[in-house]
Amino acid sequence: LFRKLARAMLAPVLGERLALILVSGVLFGALHWSSGAGSVVGAMLFGFALMYLYLDFDDIALPIAAHYLVDLALFRNAPVAG
């Protein structure tokens, strides 16, 4: 609902493509709030890139693969809790 509303409000001003990229990136960043402000900014920038890839290639597989590879690189050496 929020994505649709934000897109509807921003698209007339910024254009459909830029509105989608901005809204998706900001929401992607917000989902990472529990990891701290640095993670929010990094995730937001990454969210912009993922939506850009999706729009350019019209295929969700590339952003999914990119997200997987980034997670793999970031968490490869992360300590295991427990």
C-alpha cells in the first residue's frame, strides 16, 4: 500500500522509473533498520541498484542473484550465535 501510494505521488513529478527506484530503495533500506543507520544507508543504495537491474532487464532473477551473492559475501565469515 505504501509503495503504491508513494509511487503514485512521486511518478508525476519524477517519472515512473525514478519513482519506482526511489520508493523501493527507501523501503529496502527501512527493512534493515534493526541493523543500524549504516546498514539502512547501505541497504537503501543497494535497493536502488536492485530495482534498476530489475527495470533494465525485466527479470527478477538478476536482483535475487545479486542479493544472494552480497549476503554470501557479507555473512560468510560472520560469527554464529549460540
